[in-house]
Amino acid sequence: MNPALPSTLLSIANEIRSAGGESYLVGGWVRDYLMELPCGDFDVEVYGLEMERLLDLLKRFGKPNLVGKSFGVVTMNLDGHIYDFAFPRQEQKTSVGHRGFSVNTDPHLDFATASSRRDFTVNAMGLRLPDLELLDCHGGRDDLKRKILRHISPAFSEDPLRALRAVQFAARFGFDIHPGTQKLCAAQSLEELPPERIFGEFKKLLLQSAQPSIGFEWMRRMDMLRYFPELETLIGVAQEPDWHPEGDVWTHTMMVLDQAARLRSEIEGETEKLALMLGALCHDLGKPTTTVYADGRWRSPAHDTRGEGPTRSFLARMTRETDLVQTVVTYVREHLKPALLHKAKHEIKPGAIRRLALRVNIGDLVRVAKADHLGRTTEESLDGLFPAGDWLLEQSQQLNVLEQRPKPFLTGQYLLSLGAQPGPGMGELIRESFELQLEGEIADVAAAEAWARKKLASIRPPVVERSRNTGGHSASDTPL
């Protein structure tokens, strides 16, 4: 093996060896290197040194971060790389959950014993530094070649998070899961896990897999969907063959998810990518409660709006990111709009598109709808085109609402300059003007201001001459 490792890391390894210790690159870095994939940050396991000796040594290269010191972990950011230096450790299950372990570091463990605590054989290999010798005590390299995930020991069952790691690894790398490992995953209790850990594995599955459906199919096969009933109820829900010849709602959803993964690269931000993927996953959650057989066809009336409830309950089990949840819910409620607007394109007015842009980013919505359109096996879908989306994008561009929401031309500041008083009346004027703007009856700022002047003039009482005898006030003194 001849990986191009940072010179700083090799220098630290030489110092560790000179001090009487040994260091190994471990975990995902070794796995990804052997698979010829991009390698991430460096996890280094240090043997034969005590903590204080290691800290003294590391201080020659930078400032060690002692956040994980109680677990035998020291983090450093050097030359643009993140390094985690950890001591080998032994763990004992003490209570339920992902964190229910008693952890004891032991720098004098041997590598074979320390690596046996890891989850899968492919994650248990080590690369000795600085001479780059591969240590593989559990057959990980052979399992890589066979593309199989296999647990190392029965201790796998002590951490339920490993079941979710199995499905996301299987999806990311296209691996099979060993039958014995499948049984252990099926027996895990995901209820023990905190929501953020579940969500973390879902994000990796949705954002790092070319075919996320592989992971969800493994969940189905290993009876893990019982913890996600909103997804499980999609299985077996019938669809009209003319529109969905691919099969039931579950099959369609898996195809949509994979199509969305192909569209991820069009989006910059991770949160926006995640919203797309979750929108694809949840878009038909309303079908199980709305699907009926009527007039010789399977129909799911109002499944878009009825999907909001199960979408919220599904996401609430994993995250409290309210903005993300609201974005996904909006995608679910609006995912049919591109096709419906296109179907009625000769009748609808621009106001319908402007109002849609108030509720959702149209470019992002079109991606969700495109994945929905392509995630089936009709002739119209197999050509890879989505005419309804292309039309809506073009119309939105012309109306200048593709990437931004319409904003009122009329402002409170301008109304104040005309003598209007703050209050409900001013707000009503702005709302009325904005409605006309959305319908295209007010085309620009100048037109909005002209409308406001005329409107104010029409609703002000006429000016009357002040009475000399009564000392009264003219009607023009009355505020709007």
C-alpha cells in the first residue's frame, strides 16, 4: 500500500514510535482507501503510550483539543486536516441505548482485541504508521472484495445504531448484508436511540447514496420499518396501473427517491439537498388513508394535502428543525401543482404561478415533482423528460418569481409620505394592492403608487371650511 498521507501525520507517527508507542489509521479511512473512494478525516489509534505522554508529543505540532479526553480521544486540526487520536478501549454494556456503555481506555491492548469492538469487518482494519502495513484481523479485506457487510461478534447487538449503519452502508457502497448480521439487525430496538442519532444515519443514507432505495429496501427486509409506520403503510397500497404500472406506492416511492438522488447535484446547500430527498420520501404519505377504488379506477383524492399529518409525525421522530420540516411539508402539499398547472395552462392566469411562488421555491418544487414524474414506468416517464416542469420554470422565469417570492410594490413608508396614518387601514391598502399585483393588474411600483394616491383620495372625506362660530375642525383633519 502506498497512500499519499499528509507529512504532518507521518511525522507524528514517527514521534509516537520514537517514544515507544505505535499508531494505526483505522476505520472508514482504511475502508474507503481500499475501495478507491475519497477518504475523509483521519482516525488514528495510539498504542503503548499514556495520555499525558501523547499530549506532550502532540503539542509540538499544534494545540490538542481535549474535549474527548475522558474517552481517550484528542482532536487536532492541522494543515487543513482533522485528526482524531484515540486510545484503544474496552466497552461494557450497562444500560439500554446508544450511550449505555462503560468505556475504559487501555493503551496496552493489542490491535486484534481492540478492533473486535468495531461494528463490521470492513471497518475493523488498520494501517500501521508510518510503514503502512495493513492489519486485518477479522477478514475485512475479503469482505470488501465480496461486497458484504458482516458483523465481527455478538457484541454487535449491544448498540442498536449499528442496524441503521448497516442499511446506510449497504446503500452507499452497494453491499449485501450477511444473513447472520441481518438477523441481529432485525432484532435491534431502535426505540432506544435518541432522535438525533437516527436522523444522522438517515441523512447519510439520503445524501451519500446513489440509490437510497437500497437502504430502505433493507429496512423492509429486516423488519425495521416497524419503527417508521408512516413508511411501512405504503407497502401494498394499490395505484392505478395506467398512471403507475410499476406497482404499489412503496415501489413508486423508492423509484422517486432514486430519481431525487440524481437531481441532488443541481442543489448547493446540504439542507436544501436534504429537503429534496425528504420531500421525495414523504410525497405520497397521504395515499394510504385516501386511496379508494371507484368507477373502475384506483384513486387517491387529496393525498397531497392529507400527506401533511403523516409527514410531520414521521419527521418529528427524528428532528426538531422546524424550517426543514415546514419545507418538506410544503413540498408534500404542493407536489402535484406543476402537473396540474401545466394541464390547465391555457386557462390559468399568471396570478396562480405568483401565488404558488409565495408558498414555495418553484425551482425546488419542480425537482420534487420531476422525481415523482420520473419515478414510474409509464412511457412518458421513461424518456427522462418532464414537460410540465420545464413549462413552469419558463413561466416563473418570465414572471420573475423563479428564485424569489413576489414582494409588494407598495410600502408603508410610501403611504406615510402621502399622509396615511399607521394602523389597520394602511395594512388593508397594502394587502389590496398586493392582490392586484399578483393578478397582474398592477404591473410595477409606479402603478402601485398611482393606485395608492387615487385610493387615498377616494376614501378621504371632502374638506369643509372651518366654522368660525363653533371652533370645529375641518373634515380634512380626520385621519385615515
